[in-house]
Amino acid sequence: MLHVASGSTKGMGISISRLHVRRSTWIQASPARVWQEFESFDRIAAWFGRGHELHALDLHVGGVADLSVEISGERRHFGGAVLVFEPGRELTFESNWHAPHAWPEPTFFMFRLTPVDEGTLVELLHHGFERLGDGAGDLIEGYEEGWDVKHLKALRALIEV
């Protein structure tokens, strides 16, 4: 079941599906301070542009996320609509490859901030792989093997200077 937040209701969002990839870090700063690095395209690009290129990110529900990554020598774009934008808590957008590599349904790319022990747990989740049918197992294995925490390390280094 997909539940989309309006961007103003605390505690709303999209439920994380069972088939997901999760990477996280703890940052010694408040969620409000961490969120400052999510407040503009330039601020996000400063730490997220590690292997990915951020082309567009309209930071409001209904906005568009457009990113790309190089795979086998080919630059492939992916992204979709911003579904949740809750300042200080969550940013979620659809993730689907542009044609000709598009999946039948988009998955979901989520950044979630949670206060923990005088700091913030920052989670990067990619979920919704079950929407892709029989190939979901192979896809989630590929993402598990390919993802690291370089984006989150860059965010942490930017804040904990």
C-alpha cells in the first residue's frame, strides 16, 4: 500500500516495503541541522554527487528528481516525482530508469532523519522492489552489492567539521 504525505503532516510518509536496501549513518547534530543540507539543490548536490549526478530536484511534493549514473560506459538517467517532502524528517521520490531501461513500475528512494542520542540517524533507503515482479530478487542483490555509504559519509563530514 502506498501512502503519500502532503509535506506538512508530521509522521506521514510512505511505508517501507519488505524488499529494500538500507544504508545509514549517525551524525552528531540535530535533525534540524542535518536537514539544512537538504534545503536546496546545491546543498544536496554537494554531498550526494558521489557517483551519481544530480540534474534536477524540485523540493516539494509533486516536484521532479532527475539523476544519472554511469553504467557500463553509458550515462543512464533515473528519478521521478517527489512524493514526500517533510522538512527535518523525510524526502522520498520515485525511482525509475528513463527509457529504454524503464521498469514497469517505479521504486522509491527515501532519505529519513530520526533523532537518536543527541544526534541524528540518517537513513538512505531504496525500496519497492517487489513491484518489479520475478526479477526483484536479482535486482535487490545487485543494489545490495553495489551500494556503499560514500554519500552518507560525505554528508556526515560536511556537518561534523
